[in-house]
Amino acid sequence: MTQTPKNIAIIGSGLVGSLLAIYLRKKGHEVTVFDRRPDIRTIKFSGRSINLAMSNRGWRSLKQVGLEERIKEIAIPLDKRAMHVNDKPVYFQKYGKEGEAIWSISRGILNKKMIDLAEEAGTEFRFNEKVWDVDLPEAKIYTGETEKSKWKEYQYDVIFGCDGAFSRVRHKMQRRSRFDYSQDFIDVGYKELTIPANEDGTHKLDKNSFHIWPRGKFMLIAMPNIDGSFTCTLFLPFEGEVSFESITTEEAARKFFGTYFPNVKKDIENLSQDFFKNPTSAMVTMKCYPWTYWDKVALVGDSAHAIVPFYGQGMNAGFEDIYVLNELMDTHGDNWATIFEKYQKERKPNADAIAELSYRNFVEMSSKTADPKFLLQKKIEKWFSAKHPDKWIPIYSRVTFSERPYAEALAIGDEQEAIMQEVLKMPNIEKDWESKEVEGKILELLGDS
């Protein structure tokens, strides 16, 4: 169903705002994107980033508007985890079946590319223009240099808030009666670090792996970039014995990296300098409802459902919001009230599910990935799944290599976890995990679940 062209404002020029602009332009709408920040194509990126992991949901959303191949040019496929456990050789864990991979992309490079593509599609961007207020019933926005300066008023037909976890659009919606809102910070922060390329431009670590140094209450990860470098992220408690608070000098930073991450010794000088040069950032889970106001305003991406980054699904979930919105526009045409109502009802349970899964994955990545019992469980799951692909899809694959709802992945994942806990209690499971008895036990438990 076609739509009558509307005059639409998007607040926020990040990944979700830029992709939404492309979708709306393809539908024939006039689109203006406002951002309080300068154009990131003209400045050095901030050093406050975690590389993105594009997976099936994100690719599907890009493919819908013909951008999949153009974005793959700036991405690197990762088909496995590389586990760096002290006193052991590096070992690898395949993510999924042959050919299944997540794709590492620099946030800065992707965001610049998406703005270019949105401009190519006819979007107008207004950078350095901060939105101070939104009139929800009238779909008006007010911008100005400061809160006290004279404001400009803009009238639109529809407004989308794509302005992140601390959204100005959502802030206005929060003042309305019966608006549910919660935010939950974890006591772990993160800091971006870099492992530069070799002198010949090649990668110092395996370039098709997601590298993890699990250390219990903290961890380091590294994801490759197309220039041969790795963007690393150190996740560390804010306070405590080993924490951001406790590392106050470059000497202390060098000692920290040398003690806990000995196989990055040759890059310690660079990592230690980055440690003090780059900011320490917090991570928040943010939930709210409703996400829309009548047929005038809707929240998309982090402004509706910010999550911690441990499943690599923040961008993918935001892109999937847009994919669902687009399907609803195709179905319901000019009935924006129905589009918005169905959008929030469909997406909210899935946003809550991926928030829960993302938090759980932090526990898994930082501590369980080095636990022999956990590794055995993963081996059994992979073995059983290969024998019975119609009966068992591991939860990671359900989230990452599927487009089925996140809420379904969470529910089935909980059932599978309960089954595996029973299987791990079987006698001699460490030796006999590939036996007919184990296969029969899982089939029996699946019949009960």
C-alpha cells in the first residue's frame, strides 16, 4: 500500500536515524534529520565506541533498501570466538554452522557511510541544531543554541525520536501521565583501546575472530577493522580492587595489562596511553512504554530500548525496528495511528527479551567462557544440534543467525538451559557426552518440555 508523502523530522543522525531516513525517502516522504552534534564526517571520532557486530537482523534491514553489499565492503566476517585464557594456548569456538558469521564494523566508519547514503537518497541533515522541546500533539519541534536563547519552531506531520538512550524526545513523552520508564546502570564501565596494524598493514591477531580475554569480573575484547587495526574494549568495574578507580598511573596501567593480558605485551605501551586518553563510559539498560504518541511521534532504537552491548544486538535491534515499521507502513498505508500502535505492541516484548539476553551474555562472556563445565555444555549442544537440527537450535544462533522474535529465543533458550542442567548431572558425562544415552536423555526431556 502506498503512502501520501508527509513532512517528517528525525531527531538523531546516528545509525538508526540515518537508516530510517533512507526507508522514509524510498516511500516518498520529505525527511529532515536534526542533530545537536557536528557532522561526524568532519571530525575525528570520539574514542567512545565498541565495534559493531552486524548479524542477520541488521543485514535483512539493509538488504530491504539495497544496501547490504555496499556495507559489506567496510565489514569483516567473524565466524568464531578466539579465547585468550592465561596459561593456555588460544582456542577457538565456532559461532554457528559453516558460513554463519557476525560482521565487525567500525561504528564511526559505518555512521559516516549511512549519512552519505541518506543524503544520496535526498535527506536534509541539520547538524549543530539542538532540539530543546517537542510539542507532541502538534508535532512541532523547537531548536536553539541554548535553552535560554530564542528558539526556532518547526512544524512536521510526524516526528521520530532516534536520539539514543538519553533521548530528548522521550524526555518530553515521560512527562505525560502513565508513561512507564526505568533505567538500570551496571557497575561495570568500558573504555575503548586500540591494537594497531602491523607495519605492512596486516592484523596482529586472527582477523576473522572475535577475541575475548575473559577474566571473571572483567574482560577485554577485540574486533578487527579493515585498516588492519583492532578496536579493543576493556570492560572493568568502576570501583574495587581491580577497577578503573584503582588504575591511576601509566605504570599501574602497564602492570595491569602485563598481569592479566600477557599476550598483548608488545602493545602495552599503546594500550596504556589509550587508557588515559579515552573516556570511561557507563552502560545502561533503559526501558519505557508507550513508544508512540497517537499518530504523531514514535521512538525508534535506543531511545525506546537501550541495552548493554554484550550480545552485539543494539544496532541490529534498532534496524529491526525500522524493518517492522516499514512492513506496517506497507500494510496500513496512511493510517499512522494503527502503524504506531502495532509497531510498539510487536516490538516491546522483543526489546525486553534482548535486554535480558544481553545482560546474561555479559556473565557468560566474562566468566563462563573459561569454565570447563560451560564449555562441555556448549559441545553437547553443538553435537546434538548437528544430529537433530530440527529439534535444537542453540540460543546464540536463534538471536544472531535468525530473524525469529527475540522473545521466542529467550523462552526456548530457558527451556534448553533447564534440559542441559539435567544432562550435565548424568554419570560420567565428561567422558560419555557423545553417547546414545545422552542423545536419548535430551530427546526424552524435549518431549517433556
